[in-house]
Amino acid sequence: MVIHARTLHTTSHGRRPSFHQLTDEIKDVVAESQVTEGICLVSTHHTTCSVMIQEASFDLTYNGLEFLQQDLWDVCEKIIPTTRVEGQYKHPGPELTEFSRLHGEDKHETLNTDAHLRSAFLGRSETLPISAGELDLGQFAHIYFIDFDQTRSRNRQISVRILGE
């Protein structure tokens, strides 16, 4: 059994949800692992982020999002509106706000409840099969990392683990 790991790094925009296409980078990790049959786990420990498998729609909005990404953001906005004011959601309460202050975040940066909820719905990981040394993505699938936190730009990490023979 081979276990191969790599951490990918990206930076979010901070002004809107950030979508990052990782397909080619993850294919490179699979190739360097030399695993021919197994699984690839792509995950993040950030609780305001998601990993998603989806079609690339290629066409872009004026702010640089693919149309399908914009559609997802629009749907999320209807279901879980972006946090605009304190008290819009119960989270964050006074204890979390103080905890966050002690760890370097100001009160504004804790007003990201929408990002936590969106991540909870979409999930923070995807597991993909590896067959004949290649990711089994199908014809249209791509791997995306999404940072839903809009309070500021942040450095983010994505964990890639390959297990197999």
C-alpha cells in the first residue's frame, strides 16, 4: 500500500467567494504518487471552505467567475445570505468573538456565518477513484476549492492524500 501526501496552497480574494480550479495540480500529485489503482482524497480543514467536483462552464462573468460558479453563488445567496450585519445570525456569539480576538481576528472577520453554513452544506472533501494511474473524473468533471469567507483575503491549504497500489 502506497500513501502519498501533498499540501496545495492558494489565496482567496476576500471580496467574494473564491473559486480555484485544482484539477491539473491534483492530477500531478496522482502522477507523482505512481499509484495505479486506489483513491485520491482532496480535503481542507478550513471550516469556511469546500472542495467540489463540477463541470467547468468556461464562460465568465464580469467578475471572473465561470457561469456555473456564479449560479452556485446566486443559489447560496438565496438560501444562506451573506452576513451583512452583526446579529443577522446567532453566530458569532460573545465567547467566540473574544476567542477570535485572542487569536488575531477582529470582530468584522468573525462575521462569516454564511461561509460556515455554505461549507457545511457542500462539504470539505471529495474522494475520487484512481484507475490505470489516472483520476477517474469522467469527461466533464473538474476539481474546485471554494473559499466562501468574504471578510478578508486568506492563505488556504488543500490536503491531497493518495492511497493505493
